[in-house]
Amino acid sequence: MFSLLAVILSGAGGSSVFASQTPDAEAQQAAKLEFFEKKVRPILVSHCYACHSAETKPSGGLRVDDRNGLLMGGNAGPAVIAGDPKKGLLLDRILHTDPKKRMPKEGELLTESEVDVLKTWITDGAVWPHESLPANLGKLTKKAEDLKATHWAWQPLNEPKVPEVKDASWPRSNIDRFILSTLEEKKLRPVAEADRTTLIRRVTYDLTGLPPTPKETTNFLEDKDSTEVAFARVVDRLLASSAFGERWGRHWLDIARYGESTGPSRNVPYPHAWRYRDYVLDAVNRDVPFDRFIQEQVAGDLLPADSPAERDRLLTATGFLALGVKDVNQRFKTRFIMDNVDEQIDAVTRSVLGLTVSCARCHDHKFDPIPVTDYYALAGIFTSTDHCAGVRNKMGGGGLDYYDPSMLVALSTKMESAPKEQVEKLEAEVAEAKKAWDEIRGTPAGLKVNAEGRPTQRAYRVKYEKVQADLLALTDPAARGNAVHGVRDSKVVADTEVRIRGEAERLGPVVPRGFLSTFTVPGAPEVNPTQSGRLELAQWLTSPNNPLTPRVIVNRVWQHLHGVGIVNTVDNFGVNGDQPSHPALLDYLASRFMREGWSVKKLVREVVLSKSYQLGSEAPEGYREIDPANRLVWRHAPRRLSTEELRDSMLATAGRLETKVPEGSLAKELKMVEMRDNGAEARNIHEGADRSLTRSVYLPLLRGVTPSALAAFDPVEQTLVTGQREATTVPTQALYLLNSTFVRQQALVLAEQVVAESGRSDVEALREVYQLTLGRQPTEQEATRAGAFLASYEYSYEDASPPVVLAALTSEPRAAGASDAKTDAIPVNPDDVDRTEQAVREEVVQPRTPRAAAWMSLVQAIYASAEFRFLR
């Protein structure tokens, strides 16, 4: 993209110079730096460092020991505006007439001459010295430069010729010709096609995440047309169903590291995250072209909209950049911002390009030709973007300390203003409560322990935060559901500096905003100097000349349908990633994908209608030794159902799955206040998820609060881009299937349906159960064994007492934000939270009769079987 050989380090810390400075300019710069070191820094050290440096907990969130800390300022705003001493807050507070607001609060005030020094320094650009850097910063080694020209992933897409095959009668499509050509080179033959029963179950799960209904299976089996024609009808029906978006939208949510809370040290909910989830599912169902889909998520706020509803949809799409993990407990604002920028860079580049660009944050990428300057060219785009997740950083905060309503994206929908009198009344109450809290906090009277064993000041803080929350609920658009987590361009748009060793305060040279130099994208747009550059980034990512974006998404689709990608490392196309098993096929599909309008549905349809997808799953002798991972696609590899598919399948087969889309999320009523993992908020979310009968994609997905019905079978990791989930086999999964209340509930519901119908034999009932759960009829041997099991179980079953159900689990669901008084109280010290464990609530699932008990046990055994859990 560019070379830093010509870069002269800028002492002003706010500009980039790519040509040699004149001797006079160098002398002026040197004089400014000398002035800073001799005059300015001593003032800051002696008057400010005690309260506003890295060695302390910065008061008001302000640091004065690094330039970015001054420019970004603390909670009240920028302390310094380079070039204009009248605008920043530093001199304003130093010269303030109110003793309570004047700085410094302790020690001697600044003299008139010291104030003049600071004015001069700010007027001259607030010069700050850069660290000395190696001359080769950002310059790639010869080996890295050679990789740019040789590594397969970074070469332009080509139009490969469809290969000729010896067995011309076998292929059904060009995909099959590429597959068969490679197999013939290895002297392998594809296995026979799967039967119709296997096919209908396979494609229904792959496209919708649900089992086929008995009627759907019967219709396909009895279709008199050829399997090819009948199967195409099934595929078109599935692609048109809303369940397709729920299944394939979940794939993208994995990649988007979707979560409904910040995650790590202080887990603050994202109550509006569900809007992004619904945006994704809707976009997938409507088959929004993939290039447009990416553009909306990276720069939706910068795209034109023809209606308020479309504007809101585009704003919601930018939640992709906002909903990542955040450490709100970070002490320093600069580090908080740069950590969030790093998370955004990682999310965009892994998801769309399949590259680990974040490895270049501290130094040039160790394996791929990505210099550190490329990283900060992208970082400048995101430092020029407001990260509107609604949270801010604060060390040891509590209550609403982490919530920043100004850092949410307001929707265009007009809302009625709250009654003026009511607002004014609450504002007065807030002011009064805050005054009382400020006056007593930390005083002997406030720290005095009351009769309940708590400091007297605790009640003042609780009252203050309660009326503060009441006011927000009335006036905050977000609290009234009229805002989303997203991004917008910052008021200050500028390039950013290289951070030495990735440390936010160690500033190197400024790098112009731009894109990766790892591969060439002819016709790439130039960054608009008046905007962040996200719009041009989105256009660069989705340019038809960008070789990575179509390859990566085509590979992801192939992996979801075949179990393994053409490139096995779906999130890493770099040097440490895998080589493609069928490079020509990958380029063929990528090129065709773009020609077909970037339509994911068309791509899915083409792949599943190929004969390669419809192969059986048997393994001929010797084939595993030649190709143990089935990379050559000589059969269809079985896969285990995802945790969402397992839960949804149990609900569906029991006839309990609610297909109606729920409104919002159980997490939408939560306040943006730290949620304790042992608190009432988390418990209510768990209980609400346990009661829910909707599809799993709609369950609340707060980080660290995984619904119990999803926890055992490898739910997605919500911290990083995840293109391929783990599929482990561990003892806890067997224990879950044996003991889970959820599994037993669904087994009992299906069992009671069976025994409720009179006049029907056990064989007929067994056929229905097998058809519902496994998509087929039982064999004669299975029917005989099941009959013997049912008779033996019913005969030996002694406990036929009525079902016992805890009242708490059958009552009306508790609101997501509800809590117990004991655990809801706000501690004086935010780190001193109540660690009392919540009582475990578990529903007792017990059949009413011995016959129901026998059928329940049989159904549960089927749910636990490998055939139910795996897809052939």
C-alpha cells in the first residue's frame, strides 16, 4: 500500500509527513520538542500527575501523561484541542473561578507564567515527542514480499476451465466434474447416492436446522418423478421457508461473534442486540446479496436510505461492529478505545477476508505479509468511528457507571416526549440525591455502620442510582426502545499513529487511513478525507476484484454443507492456513457466485443439487487410508447435529416447538448495569430460557450465561469469529441426555401423546415415534426389541405417583430485569458484591402411569442415540 521509508517522524503527533522536511522545519520542530520537555512536561508532572497519570487511578477518567489522553480527555470531554487553547478543558479548569472545580484540587495553583507556557504549547499544536523507531518499520522482508506474489489466496480469481472426466455419465453439474476429476486422478470412485430417506433428512437439517415432518418425508418418498426432480422441489421449498434464515442466519451470527453482553470482567448487557440478530435473519431470508450484506454491516450508516424504516435497518446492521467483547473495567480510556478497535479489525478481517490481521497490532505479522503499518491504516478508520455500544470504561465502576446513553445510535422513529413536569420533578430528585450522596460519601458519618451492619452511606447511593435510573427510563431513547448498538462517524476524523509494541500510549508515526497491501484490488477507492473511511473499506472488501471475499464466503457455504471446507481452515486463508483441496473448484464457485449476483441461496441450491452432495455415507475398504478426512469428497461425511439443532429437534418431535418469531429477547428488559453470574438477573435469564419453546436462535445469548439446554453440546464461542464449531464427545453430554430436565420433558410430552391415543397398537405407535425422531420406520428387529423393552419396563415400574412440579417453574415467567432484594442491593464498593449462591431450582419430571414411563424411557433413549444426534 505504501512504504514508510520516506516517513519522517512527526513531533506534533497529529500529522504524517511522507517527504523530507526542510532544515528550517526540522529546526522549528526540534525547538517545539525542546520547549515541551523543558517547560511543559515539568508543569504536568508537578501539578497533574498525582491524580491524572498511569501510576494512579485517573480522576475523572483523564490522563495527562500521554498526548492521546489529553486529546480524548476524561468523562467531561477533551482536555486539549491542539492549536486552540480556548476550546479544551485543561486551561478552563486551571483558571476556573469556582474553588470546587478549579485544578489542581490539592497543592499549589499554577502561576501566570505556567499558564502562559501551556497556552503557548497548545497554540503550537500540543507537540509531543515520538519514540525512536527502527528504520525498517512497516517494510516487509524479501520473504514476505515473495509470499505476496506466490501464496494462492492472494492471487486474482481466475475462470478455471471445467475439467473433462473419464466417466462422463456420472456428473450432474460442473461441481461434480471438478470433484470426479480429482477422484479419478487418485484412482478413487465416489460411493453410490444416498436413498431418499437419508436425503430428505440431510437437506432439511442442512437448510433449516430442523427434522423433516413425517408428511414432508412421505411426500418425497412417494413422489413419482425422478429423485433429481423431486429433490429439487424439496430444496426450493426449504430455501423459501423462514427456517432457512434462522438456520443460516445462525451461521453468520457465529462469525459475527454475536452476544448480548460485553463479556469479561464486568458483564454489562446489550439490551438492544436482538435487533441486529433479527436484521441478520431477515437479510438471509430475503437473500440480500452478500456484497450488500457486508456493506450494510460495515458502513450502513453511510449508505443512502429511501425511507425511515430502511434507515433504521441500515443503522441496526452496524451492530456487527459494536457487539463484540469489551473490557469496561479498563482503567485508561485510550487503551479501552484501542482494544475495541483491535476487536473490530479482527472481526472484519477474519469474517470477510479469512486473515488474522490483528496479529500485526504489535509488530509485523509473523507469517503473513501484513506490516504493522497496514494494521494502523485500518485502525485509523475505526478510531475515526464512534463505537456506539452504549458503554464506557471505568475502573471499579458500579450501577450505571458503565452506561453511556449518548454512545448509542438513535433510530429515526419519532417518539412522544415524556411529560415535562414529570421530567423536571425527577431531575430535581436526581440533583438532590446526588448532592446528598456526594456530601456523605467517604465521610466518618457515611462510613459508620448502621444496625443492619452496612455503612450508612449505602442507602444514599442506592437512592441516587434509583432516581437516576427512573429519569433515564423516562427520557433515554434507548430505555424506551428507540436506539440500537451500532457505529457512526466520529466528530473528529483523522489518521492514527502506530502504537509501539501495540501499547496505546507509545506513539509512533501517523499512518494514512487505507487498506491491506497484502494483495492487489484494482480500482480500489480512496478514503474520503471527510469521513471515517468505513464506506470505502466496505467497497474495497466487496469489490469484484478482491480475490479473498468471494473465496472465503464460498468456502464457508461448502463447509456448512459438506462438513469440511475446500479450505479446511475457514477463518484463516493465510500462510498458516490449509491449502485448498480443490483450488480450481473454489475459484469456479467464487467467480460464479459473483456472476449470480452474490446470492447465497443460489450458491446453496447449486451445491445441494450436485451429485457430490447427495452421495451416501458408507466408507469402502481402503478409502480411509488414502483420504482419511474425505477431503476429496468420495462420500458424504456424517456430522453431529449442532446444539441448537438437538434442542430444536427435541421440541419439534414432541410437537412443542413454537415457530412464531418472538418479539425481542429476554435480555431486552435488562439495564446496562453489571450483571453478576450468581445474581438474580442471570438466574431469571436461565429460567426464562428453560421455559422458552422458541427456536434456539432466539434464546438469550448473554456472554457467560449460556442456556442450560445448549451448554453440553459445544455452543459457539462468543468472543471470536467462529466459522467452524467444535464437535467434542465428552462424558457430560451423555450425563445431560440421561438427566436433563429439558430432555426428559420432551420425552414425556411425546410419550404422553403416544399413550393418549387409544385403539392403536404399540407397533403403530412405535412407527410414529421412529418417523418423528429418526425420519424412518423401525426395522422388524427394532420393533421386537422395543416391544419387549416397553413390556418389561411397564411391568417393573413401581412409582406411579402423580407428577410433582415445583410451583416456581409453572407460575408466570418473571421479567428478565426482576431480582431479589438480597442480591440486587448495590454495594458501596462495586467489587464487594454478594456472592451468595442462588438456590438450584429443578423441575421434577415424572410420568403419570407406568405405560407413559415406559414410553418416556424409550423416547429418551432414542434422543440419546447416535442416529438421532448424527446426520448421515
